[in-house]
Amino acid sequence: MQQTIQERNPVPRVRGVGEDDCTELFHRWCHHRDRRARDELIQRFLPLARKLAHRYRGAHEPIEDLFQVASLGLVKAVDRFDMSRGTAFSSFAVPTILGELKRYFRDCGWSVHVPRGAQEQALKVEEAQQALTTKHGRPPTVPELAEYLELSVQDVLEALETAGAHHAASLDAPHADDEGGTGTLGSLFGAEDERYGLVEDGLTITAAARQLPLHERRVLQLRFLEDLTQTQIADRIGVSQMQVSRILRRAVARLNEFADPEGATDGRKGLAKQV
């Protein structure tokens, strides 16, 4: 039979905590509501809460914050435990504490709204990543995660993508640009993208070129799209290099006139320089 997820993640055994030793404390709390017994029980099982908090430890969540959440789950488990059912306290406390941790991640830990099912799947994959990394000493591959969790590779990939929405990056976070300079993520927003100007110039030139004679359009295409020299163009169309030069200058001048009757812009002056 295939191993279940619960078999892979058994109830943690916490050294120094013997439930048999706590029977009297549970009796005093459950039957007599002895607050001192309750406080002692919480204190004794805090190592269990810390151990479970470490399961969810990551780069974005301080362990002390997770320990606080797990401790709250422990308090709820102590308050709700019914010793008359004959169930071991750890068997009741572990799912209660884990439920509190999962609720924290679901309600407070996500930067954007993500459906609950997708959140829980992403958390399972993150937990499996940590477990397999500890076991093998390296990050697991997607197929390894899929086998470990008994999921399809597609489900794991979707969960990993969902996990990317868990934490938002600060706009003040440092960011290195392509030229080796440093700045912040916020500095990337609102900057003018020069490529928009290139697109606009391209559309303007294309519209203006339709008004040129066919032979001038042909020469412009050979020069600026196919990147041929004037000599190569002359050989291609059967004229002299001087004639090609005159055709190019005349065509560019007409383009400037059609595109900007009041005077060529810097982008089109640059085109003229390439002739």
C-alpha cells in the first residue's frame, strides 16, 4: 500500500513531555477548572507547539510569529480537550495547532486573494519542499514533489505558481538594473519606456511610406530592413551607387515631410543620418 501523507508526517514526539505524567493536571483542569493546572499543561506542551511552528518556517515568516500562532493553537487544544474520550492529548493537539497555523497563512499571510483550496495545496507543497530538502540535502525536483505528495506534476506546478503570490515585495527593496546600477523596485514604475516611441515612429513612417513611389519604397526597404549598403542596392536594382544615394535622400526627405510637415522630429533626423 502507498504511504499516506499522515504516515509521512507522524505526530511529533517531544522529549521531556510524558502524557501519563500530565493525567493529574488534565483531571484538575477538565473536572475542576484549575487555572494553575491549565497553565502548567500549556507550559509543558510548548515544545510541541514550537516543533510544529518550525514545519512552516520560511524566509518570509519569522519563527517567533509562527510560534505565537502555534501557541494560540495549543491553548485552544488544552481548553477543548476532553480526557473522558480516552484520546491522547497529542493526537488532539497536533491537528488543532496545525489548523491554527494554516488559518494564519490563509487569512493573514497572503498578499493577494487566493482560493482556499489553492492556498492549502500551495502550503502542502512548501512543506514538502522543506521536508525533502532536509532529507536529501538539496531542493527537490517537481517530479519528486509530485511523487511525495501523490499529486500530478501539473498540480505541483500550479501550487508552486500559487505560492509565488504568497508574499509581496516591498517597493523599497533594492534592485539591480541591467547596467549594474542599484535602485529600488519602486524606481522601475512610472519610468518612460523609450520603446513606445520607437513603435510610434515605426507606425508613422509606415503610413508615410505608402505615399512614396514604388521604386523609392523598394530602395528604403533594401537599405533599412535588409541592411544592404548603397553599393549592394545599386547592384541589386541595376543603377549606380550615386543614383541610390539620391533616391534615398529624396525618399527620406519626403518621409519627413509627410510625417511631420512642420519639421522632422529627432527620430526621423536619426533616420536621415543613416542614409
